[in-house]
Amino acid sequence: MQSVASAAHHTTAQVAATKAAAPVRTQTLADGSKAEIYELGAQHYLAEIVHSGQVLATLETKQHDAGLDANGVYVVLSADGVISAHE
């Protein structure tokens, strides 16, 4: 079993690695923010929700979808890297 500290380091390292890479695509969301989508592997994507140059949220898929409610904007990142958002 992986420790919480180890799991946090693993995710932090992946986020740091995406900073050096360019997103595979960027998509504008319903509220005007942008989702920067990075491919980390097979069915493994990371999306950073960015508004005014600041990262507001991060979603990560790893063979399953991920989603969040960001102040009434519902964002889902699918395991194949497709993002959808609506108010």
C-alpha cells in the first residue's frame, strides 16, 4: 500500500512534469476559464483549469473519469482525455 506522502509526491511530480511539457490541447470552458489538457500515458490525462493565469483546479484521470463542481460549472475529464463542462 502506498503511503499518503508517497502518493502526494507522485502526483506533485506528475504536475511538475507537465509544466515542462506543452498541453496536448487547450479548451475554453463555460465560465471563460481554460482547461489545459496533458497526456501522461494510456488513459491517463491531467487537466489544469486556469483563469487569469492562475490554476484553479486540477483533474487527473487514470483509467477512469474525473470530475468536479467549480462554483456551479461542472467539469468532467474522461479517461480518453475529452473534457466537458456546463453550468
